[in-house]
Amino acid sequence: MPTSNIKKRHNTPLYWLIALSIPILFFVLFELGLRIADYGRNLPLFIANPANTEYILPRPDIVRRYFSDNSLIPSVTMEANFLLKEKPKNGYRVFVQGGSTAAGFPYGLGASLAGMLDNRLKSTLPYHYVEVVNTALSAVNSYTVLDLADEIIAQQPDAVLIYMGHNEYLGIMGVGSNYTAASSQASTLLFLKLKELRLFQLMQNTYSYFQQPKDKTNFKDSRTFMAKVAKHKNIPLNSNMFAAGVQQFDTNLRLVLDKYTAANVPVYLATIASNLKDQPPFASPDLSDDFSRDLSLLDQLIQTKQNDKVTAQLSKMSQAKSLNNNALAQFELANRYYLMGDFSSAYYHYNQAKELDLLRFRAPEAINNIIRKYAKSQQNVTLVDVAGRLAKSSKHGLIGNNLMLEHLHPNLQGYFLLADTFYNAIKQHSKLLDWYTVRIEKAWQNRPILPSEEYNGFAKILQLMGDFPFTDTPKTLTLPQPEDWQQSLGKEYFLKQIDWVTMMKLALKGYQQEKNAEMVLKSTQLLADALPHDPILNQMTGNLFRNKRLPHLSIHYYLRAHKVNPDSKILARSLIAAYRANKQPELARQWQLQLDKLK
């Protein structure tokens, strides 16, 4: 055959189509072969509840998605909480996304945004089947929020609540983190797209097999996550790495909001707060000799009450060049302004101390600026000003240990205010017509957390603060003696001598022995919410609410029990009575027909 003919055939579109298709077909067949051989793993966000197929739950070990090497996986899990596999016609379904604060650390689900809101919205929306589902977990940032968005959309949310931003630098896939998936934002986003492909997983596993071990013991010991996560402990303000963290958050948040906008899902996006007044910078240059001398002089002037000279000295020090890049100097100056009653100047310098902190466990103001920008520019996004609410609830507008446990996790009052701010935003901006406001005093009284859980949270904070970055040398944890049987249960739970369900059942037994009706109801309800497939617990909770003349709540728990026990005449009669008491006669008649069929 003439050479010219061969060249002509090589130049035909069909030739190039076949030539390009061969490698693509090879990789497609390779991928299919790996899947048929059951190679690799598929880790969907929502998994079946083995105890009852009517329910699904967010996967507790979802963080495994981001690690091919199991020895590197941090010990963070998503607390189990359930939702119905099929959304009810009268369902109101909300999802919470974010990091450890959104997840309720250190107290757990009861103190979390999801736990507080679920408890309150059940009474607020008596004609809806309310589900507030937590998908937040410690250590994650905007990459994980983006990665989970499509699967949340598939569950037909009526709203998504987002509280995130502190982990962009030192969270999983953060720019300064030991737990990184790739070296740049573009490659990390590509990793999120490819990670489910079995061929990609094979490449990861092959790379991990041949890679030399790199001090994996660092990730397997008993140190806290904060002690292990920081690869880059020095990220100056406005440095390239600082800018990369801000850009990462901006891009990822835009992508998240674009997904929810396209799906017509309302988003409630919160500003984030941290401890300004009582958290010294984690990392800072030492004070200069000149600034140290000026600080000593200032303290002498304050002690001798030479106020005019104090004012002059403060003014001089606030203009010192050594202040510009020194977080510790800013913090020390802020303390003196606070002591002298100049709270606006104190706020400025406390905030500068946080901004200049080289170890970026607290988000810079740039993060809140981005949050406000997108809340203003996106139609389906509502700004929830949590930072402003906590500041207004703090003396002189300075958030400190009054609402924070350490650098950024709220105490119980702080978590309640966070949830209340979201509650009011939903009330103002949702299109729900049958809204019955639960007063703030009543909501606080009914907060879904027991003293034993509070003690467990207290112990977790002691553990956290006994390690880096709060101290250079890890300290042996010493727990204070419990003051009562409730705290004793919390200590046993913290020490992993009992599990959460056992702790709650023992607490219920203790309250029953004390004849404490309020705490019997609370602990029974918490158990029923944790185990929606348990017909006995849910029927008990329904009965307790019926006795308190709260039929809308009794209906919720009776319906849960009925899903497991559909042939129960007692439950049918209970539902008839509850619907009548709730002024829903048509539904009462429908249940009467159900009861007649059972007879």
C-alpha cells in the first residue's frame, strides 16, 4: 500500500477518534474491573441504620474519605443522629454543617446547634415532623462542607445551617496542616472529585506502599488533635500562606453556596466568634526590650493612679513600631486599656492580637468579611450574626471566658446563644406560617443536656488544655473529684468505663429514684431521640408529654413508636387522643379507622 494512502488514513477524524478512545476505554474497563472485584471503598455520607431500616444516619467515620493510610486518620467522629429514610409529607428537615463548634464540642450533640434547635423546633412547629440533622464534626473545614453538600441536597433539606471558618489553616486539608490531601487548592479540589474512583484509590495505595514511613507514631499516640495538626506554626498576617487560607475559604464557600442556590435550598450562614479577651496569643515574637520597659513603667503609673501619665504612656505605646507585628504586645496593651476603662481601644488591640497570632487556630477577620460578603450577594443566604450576638452578650462587647471555654469553643451558655441566634433568623426569614415561638427562658430550661454530659465536656477541656498549644509540655490529666452521682457518671463516661446510652439509662434511673419529674422527662426524651427505633422509649416519652399536656410533642414520639409497632392498639388509641387534644380532628378520625382495622 502506498505510503501516501497510509498518511491520509492517519489524518482522518475516524483514525484520531479511535486512537484517543483506546486509552480512555482501557481506563474505563480498568475502573469497572476494580469495582467488580470489589477493590477499594465507597463511603457515602448517609448509611442505613442496622437496627431499623426506616432510618438512616450520617456516617460516623466519614473522615476516612480523606485518608488512604488508616494510620494517619485522626480520631474524630460524627456523633450518631438519625433521620427517616423517606422524608414525611409534613417534614421540616434541617442540616447543620461545620467544624467542632457546630458539632457541640466538648459537650456533644445535646449542646450542639443541631441538638438545641431540634429540641426547640419540635415545640415551635407542632404540625411538622421536625428533623435537625448534624453533619458537622471536629477538625474539618470548607473542603468537607463542600464535599458533603451534594449528598445533603439529595436528602431534601428545607434549610442548611453553616457555622465554619476556624479550621481553614490547621484543620483537615488546611493550608498549614499536617493532614493535607494535596499541595494546592486546585489539586485538593481535584482530589475531592477523584477520590471515589477505584483507579485513583489504587494509585494512592500503591504510592503509600512504596513511600518511606514518616514518623507515623506522631499520629497514633495519645496527644490531642490540636497538638498533632500544626505543620506550619508560623503563618504571619498577609503572608502567602495566610492569603492562601483566605482564598481557600472564599472559593470553597462560593462553591458550596452555588450548589445550594441551584437546588433552591435556603442557607443560614453564621459569622464565627472566638475568645478575644481571655485568650493570649498562641505564638508571637517576644516583647522587645524597649516595649518591656515601657510596659513596666505603664504598670507603675497605673498602680500609683497617675492617670494623666497613664494616658500619655498608652498613647505612646500604641504607636510603637514593635507593636505592628507582635501579637503578645498587642494583647498586653489591650489588657491595660481594659484596666483603664477604654474598652474601644481594648477591643481594637485584643482583635489585633488575634489577627497577629502566628499559630492560626482562630480565624482572622477576613473570614467573617467573606461570610458577610456572600450573605449579602446571594439571594438564598441569610446572615446569622453569631459573633455580634455573643459580643452583645459580653461585658463591654468583649467575648471572653464568660462565653468561651478556651480559644473558641463556647460554654453551655455560649452554645445556647449560638442556637438562639439561628432560631431567631429562621423565624424571621423562613416561610413557615404555623410558627409558635418558644420563649428563650423556656428553651434554656429545656436544654437537651444532662449534668453528667457537662462533666464529660469539662473533662475534655482539661485534657485539651493540658497539651499543645496551651502548654509546651503535655501535662498528666488529673480530674477533680465528682461532686455528686451525676458527675460520677460523667467521669465514668469520659474514662470510657461506660458508653453514652448506659450513662443516660443510669441517669434516668437516678432521677426516677429521686422522683425528679423534670429530669426524668429530659433523660427519657434524650434517650428516645438517640434511639428513635426503640418503641418502648418513644412510647414512654409520648406518655410523659401527654401527662404534661403537650400533645404535639407526644404525637411525635407516638408516631416513632408506631413505625416499629404498627399493630399496637395502645399506640393507635394514644394517637387518637393526642390528635384530638392537638385540635386535629381529621387526623384523629384517620387513626380511629386504623384502630377499627386492628380490631
